[in-house]
Amino acid sequence: MAQGERPSFVIVYGTRSQNHLKCYTLREIEKIEARIELMDDGSDDREILETIFHGSAMTVQLGDDGRIVLPAKLRSKLDLGDKIFFIAGNDHFKMWKPETYDDFENDRTDALLRERGDRFNPTSLLPKLPPQAAAAE
């Protein structure tokens, strides 16, 4: 990004069934696009990813005040009112209608946790760090 330019990122809004927006930096989208290019041309899997990441995404800029202004199309897709819920991922963040997040994602996570039992420790899902990364801590 050149000096004076506003930061840009890509909002992947997906197909009709996607009930949240997934946002990536331009660098992360380039990585995804490079991986799509490695796939067999015309394969169903590549077509799915091209539809989602090329045909169901848009690049937006932060406003002068550092705020995200969502286009009406995306506000309508999520049926947003005056509030939005953000949740960070490793290489992206998601935007949800708060009620949808509560109904969909929290219920889903709770169900997965219940399957594992009362004494389940979520940190047990984390892989071990490679020896060099663990030593740096």
C-alpha cells in the first residue's frame, strides 16, 4: 500500500447459504488465488472455489475514519440492522449479524463441545508447536 492510500481488503460474501461475510487482506487473497491456480482447470472443486472467491467477493477500502462501510447488497444479504459482530480468524475475520452468530455458530460450537464431554479442554485441539517455535517462547 502506498503512502496516503486507504487500506483495502476483500469481503467474500459467498453463495446464498453463507450467513456471514469472510474478510481477507489482499495478500491472503493472493495466496488463495495462487492455490486455486494449482487445481485442475474445470474440476468441480476449482469451480466451487472460483465461484466463491472470484464471483462472490468484492474489494473494499476502509473509510477515511477507519470504518468499514458495507455496500447495501451485503447489508441486505445478512439482514443487518445497526449492529454487527466481528470474530477474528488466523488469516481473516468474519462479520455476522449478532443474532445469527448466536443462533448458528454458538449453538454449533456448544454442540461440538457437548459431544466431547464435561471435562474436555479445548486447548487439547491445538497441535504441538515445532521444536524451534516452542524454544523461542
